[in-house]
Amino acid sequence: MAENVERDIEVHWREEDYYEPPESFVKQANLNDPHIYEKMSLDNFPDCFTGYADLLDWFKPWDTVLDTSNPPFWRWFVGGRLNASYNCVDRHLPQHANKVAYYFVAEREEDPIVAVSYQELYARVNEFAALLRDYAGVKKGDRVTIHMPMVVELPVAMLACARLGAIHSVVFGGFSGQACADRIVDSESSVLVTIDGYYRNGKWLNHKEKADIAVKQAESQGQKVNHVLIFQRDPGHYGGSDLVEGRDVLVQELESKYRGARVEPESMPAEDPLFLMYTSGSTGKPKGIQHGTGGYLSYAAATTKYVLDVKPEDVYWCMADIGWITGHSYIVYGPLALGATSVLYEGGPTYPDAGRAWRIAERLNVNIFHTSPTAIRSLRQHGDDVPGRYNYHFKLMATVGEPIEPDVWRWYYNVVGKREAAVVDTWWQTETGGHLCSTVPALKAMKPGSAGPGLPGIHPVILDEEGNEVTPGSGEGGSICIRNPWPGIMQTIWKDPERFVRTYYGKYNKNPQSKDWRDWPYMAGDGAMQSQDGYIRILGRIDDVINVAGHRMGTKELESAVLQVPEVAEAAVVAAHDDIKGSIPEIYVSLHPGVEADDALNQKIVDAIVHDIGPIARPRKVWIVPDLPKTRSGKIMRRILASISDNREIGDVTTLSNPEVVETIHKLVRP
Ligand code: WTA
């Protein structure tokens, strides 16, 4: 098993205590049928998932629930036709046109909160769809890259693409122009949607300049971008860099031309792609995770309803960024498909102070709250008394993205939730479209530190290196896999079906010719342990992916950025422990002979990472060392470096080709 997992298993935490969900919650829950697990057992697979698709409006019903004829390219609800934008917007109008879809809360507290109704969302989506189609020439099947922060125009742009049957590829706003370029190139987008700038921690960030870098870099790699469509953060006040004639246009300047435009939603086959979302894997190149329309939307809607317990009368706030999968499924597609009211917040959780989140919750009467362990840890740092000063009441709280320490879980439950809320720790991935392991909040007790069992219809299994099942309760860890397909599962990796099969099914499929889905367990790439009660504790990634503040990063991506610095000979990235972010990158580099280490070089290395990826990948430390510890076959021993970073026992170094360097590095890092 991978080094980081072995290390995590050593870190024991008490996870045996159960917390029952509050009775008030159970009584009102969307899902409180105790027989749901039997009803969604493998005996009833795949028909048990039709109830999820029934949450949507279909232009044409499906003929086949699941086509498994070409494993592992599962096809859900085949023959059905629908449109995601129609399901998220139009169908709510007859009853709920005036209901709030989003409350937009700007980072600047003095700015008024903007309520966007479903009617207004409908108007904006149609107008932008018309602009995309008639001005930028976007057609069904085209890819559109959207590089934007948390503003209402982001879901508007996504839904406008979906309306036309175009495939959106949203790039997290904090990513650099270079990272955006890589995604434009891979997806072959000729249209980029962006914004002039936005506010972050009280500062105005020029975002348009990233578009200039992205387009230039993309073009140097052969991908021409014909149109850059620029929203303005404060309409009328352009705050970006110069506009390039013929390429750049301010969306608001075209507004009058498209005001009142209406665009028929395309009737899409259920299996046509809805979007791409790039995510890090074991290699240096992010992969374009492709999600379909019918299966994905059904699964996002159903898990929003049954796990997050979102109801029409609720006010739901997910603090994630729409630029990640959590935002796609649980700020945009799931909640909108259900006609819910959500908060869309521009800023970070503790700006200008740790009471900000609770003031928003109090003011808007938020009763469902969704965030990450990193945000919880950083709120906790500001003290136990802050949440109690505000008059808000949550019925449900969710966490996602990283393992949550039982201690942090308890703080969330006791202090943030005031012991009134059910808590769900939801484990899933970009690839899975929606939650896989979590308690169903009204049906299962909560267990701090444990995500919970597989959701109804999801059948996890832990496998060892040889593919044998690890017995639940044995205390052994292994690789978590899901035995069966489910509607939210990714369709493929964009333009790389072989990598898709190899990455997720290569290790545990014993018979590549098999047409039986039972031979194709989905391998998530996480280490996990299952206890006797079926609850699953996620231990962390078993591949070369690190999780920083809930954000997935490939160590190879960081290393290849560092290796672009000409002075650097070799580089190794390790995930060092961080009290707030869970882990944070530290970089060990050796230099070419004759090169002197100094602060300027150190800065150059950091800059290379920020340039290629973005500030979220900024390392805590760059250690310039004489050599990296290696095995006799030349493999860099990152485990040893991680032990030094975390000040842990280093263990046996006798098998190294250069054991003496370990002592030198140790002295340097921990003098
Ligand atoms: C990790 C985010 C522990 C895990 C939805 C997974 C978690 C990766 C949890 C996916 C959780 C996500 N407990 N670890 N509740 N949720 N992870 O694709 O390692 O950005 O493989 O999707 O985050 O990250 P991604």
C-alpha cells in the first residue's frame, strides 16, 4: 500500500462513538424509509435507480435503464432525452417563477445582497445562450471554457451552455492563466468566458489578465480562441486589462442586443456529455473528467434531496467553489434541479472576521450548511464563542473533500451546529458525480471520523493488493472500490478512453473481455478501512495525488512546474501535515552542479508553481538539498522526505543508495 496510507493508519483516532440524529430532523427528512437499503440492494440493480431519474422532466422517456454492453463505458437511461437547463430553470417557472434561486452575497459586507429569482435566472440564461450562439457561434457539442470566480454569472454561463447542448469546462477561478490554457487546449475550446476581476480578502483581483495569458499560451500550443467574453463584476465599471480588438468583448455591452432573447433548450440524448471537469491524477497532465446529462443530473438531484435533505422551503448554503465538482453538483445542478434556494457567496469563510459566515446564516435564515474540514478548522481557530453569538439554526450540516478528524467533527457538531443539526460526512470524487459514502441523515447514526456506509444503491468494497476483499472490522486498510455502476459515474476521460479504463478499472478487473459489470469494480484511488458496522473511514489517496485544503493536486504537476526552473536538477513534492489545511506541499530540490542556492532561486521556484497552477499550490517551504534520497534503482523516496517535514520517525534507510544524505537533509530541515 502507498506510503501515505500506511502512515495514516498509524494515526489512530477514536471513532467508535455514535451520535443519533436529532428527532426533529428525522421527522421531517426527505428520506426516512428504513427499507431503502434493501430496496436498492444489488438484487434490484439497476432498476432501483429509476426513482432518481424520475426526479427530472424528460422530453422523451428512456428505453433502457442501463446499457452495460461495452464495459466499463456504462450508459444510463439510454433512449431518453432531456435538457439540464430546462430541468434546472424552465420547469420551475409555472409554480415558482418568483422563488429565489440564488442569494448572491458579495464579499464586501456593505454591498446589498442580490436575490435572483428563477424567472430572472431564466431570462439571464436565455440571453447568454443567445449571445453564445449568435455572437460567438457556439453549437451543440462545442466545448466552452469558463474561468470565473463565485458570481451568479458563472451558473448562468454553465446553464446557457447546457441549454445549447454545448459542453462546459469550468476552470477554478484561482487557477493561473497557464492552468486555464492547458484546459483550453485539451478540450479544444475556441470560446473563453471570463470576468474582469473580483474581490478576495478585501483586495480587487484583476482576472482578465489571466485570460490574456491563457489565450496566448493556448494559441502557442495550437488552439485558437476566437472569442473572449468578459463579464463585469460591477456592471458599467470595467476593471480589467486592455481589450483585444476583435477577440474580447464585454458581455454587458452586448446586453441590449440580446435583451429578451429566448433560446429553445436542445433536446439532448441522456448520454450526451454535459460538462468536463479537469482534475489531477498520477501524471503531470490533468484529466478531463466527462459527465453525461441524464445520469449525472439524476444523481446530483437525488443526493441533494436525500443526503443534504434540501426541501423547497429551505435556504441552503454550500461554501465550496463552483469551480470544483462540489460546486457543480451541490451549488448548481442538484439544488437547481430541485428548485431550491441557495446562497452563493463570493468570499472566503473568515473574511473580514470569523463571524462573517454566521452573520450571513442569520440574515438569510440559512438552515442547511455545507463546507469543508479546512474551513471548519480555520473557523475553530477563532474560538468557540463566535458561532454562539449569532442567531441561526441549522437542521443539517455537511462536510466534504478531506477526512475530518473526530475532534474537528465534534466541534462542528457541538459549536457550529449547536447540537441541533444532523451532520453528514460525504465521501466522493470529481469522477463519481455525487456522494458515494455517507450516512443517510435520518436513517443512520453519525460516527465522527467516518464517512459512513455506502449510500443506498452504492456497494463499496475494500480490496487488498491482490484484489481480495478485506474483511470489515479486521482493522486492515485497503483500496476502496465500488462494486456496481451508478448514474453519476463519469463517462470517460475526455479524448483518452484508454487512460480511463486503465486508471479506474485496470488494477482489479481480472477479465478485460468480460461483459458482466460485476467484473468491473470502480477503483477510487483512496485508501480506506471498513468497520464491522459497515462504516467507512477514508485514509487518503493511494496515488500521487495530494489533498491541500480539500483541493486535489498531482505531485507530478507541481514537480514538473519546478523542473522548468533551469537551475533545478531534481524535485520531489511531499504532502506535509498542516493543522488547518490538512496537508500542504513542501518541495525538496537538488540543483545542477555549480549553482548556488539563494533566496532569489527559492522565490523563482515558488513563482514557477504559482504561474503554472495558481496560489493554491504555493508550497509552505522549498528545501534546497545536496541530493534526494533514492533507492538503488533510482526511485526518489518521498516517504523519507515527508517524515522529515512532519518530524516523524524516519525508519530504515539502509536500502538507499545514498543513506548519508538523509542525515544531511535532516540537519538542514530540523537544525
Ligand atoms: C478526498 C471532492 C475523506 C478523497 C468531492 C477523494 C475525502 C478526493 C472526502 C476527491 C471525505 C473527498 N473524507 N476524504 N468526506 N471527500 N475526499 O475529486 O481523497 O476534488 O478521492 O472531489 O478527496 O477530490 P475531488
